[in-house]
Amino acid sequence: MEIKYFQDTDTLLVNSSDREIVETRDISENFMIELDADGNIVSVTIEHAGEHIDISKLHFDQIPV
């Protein structure tokens, strides 16, 4: 999984897979999901992310398996 924040456009991108994106669904004006051919989520995009979440508190915790 890869999480990227683009400060210049205030966009948060969460990639969960390297599969090919075949469809993008607009969930709302600033929230989109990208799907593969089987309908699985490949990535999630949040535009104007700073208006919806506190980017300064974004962190990642990895839980050991």
C-alpha cells in the first residue's frame, strides 16, 4: 500500500494495488475510487483533502502479523 499527499494540489492518494484501473467512480465532488476489471478498489483519491481531514495528523501504524 502506498499513501501520497500532494501539497501543491491538496490531494491525498491511497494506492492499494498495482492492478490496472479500468473505472473511476465519483463518490462525491472530492472523493473518488478507482477500480480494476473485477471491481476491486485499486486506489482512493481525496481532492481538497485538507478541508476534510487534518493532514498534519496523518500517520501510519503497522501492526505485526
